[in-house]
Amino acid sequence: MIRLTKFSDYGIVLMTHFASRRLSASHKAPDVAAETGLPLPMVSKVLKTLAKQQLLVSHRGVKGGYSLAKPAGQ
């Protein structure tokens, strides 16, 4: 039996969410939280961690947000 932390589980949910969306689209943390039904503070933490691990790219500014660093197939 594999045991995952809640943080890891949320990371998998968020990466799956991003993989099912357009690659070039940038998604904001509140929108992702609302679409996945996860709490915003945890989503923000997980997205920052995924960006730090270079799985996501963080975009700054008004049109900012997060997007996949590589195509979902890779």
C-alpha cells in the first residue's frame, strides 16, 4: 500500500488538472482552486513548490499565473 501525504495528493491533482488544459494557457491559483475544489492556501503552496521543482512555470503580472513547463506528454 502506498501512503501519500495530503500535499503530494494535491500535487498530483493539480498536475493532472494542468495536463488536461491547453499548454500555453496561464492559470491563476484562485481559478485552479475553484475548478479543483481544493483550498486556496494549499493550492498556492503546492503551485509554488511545483514551480520551484520546474514542473510548472510561474508568470508574473496582470495576465500571470502558472502553466506547465513542458508538454503533458513529456
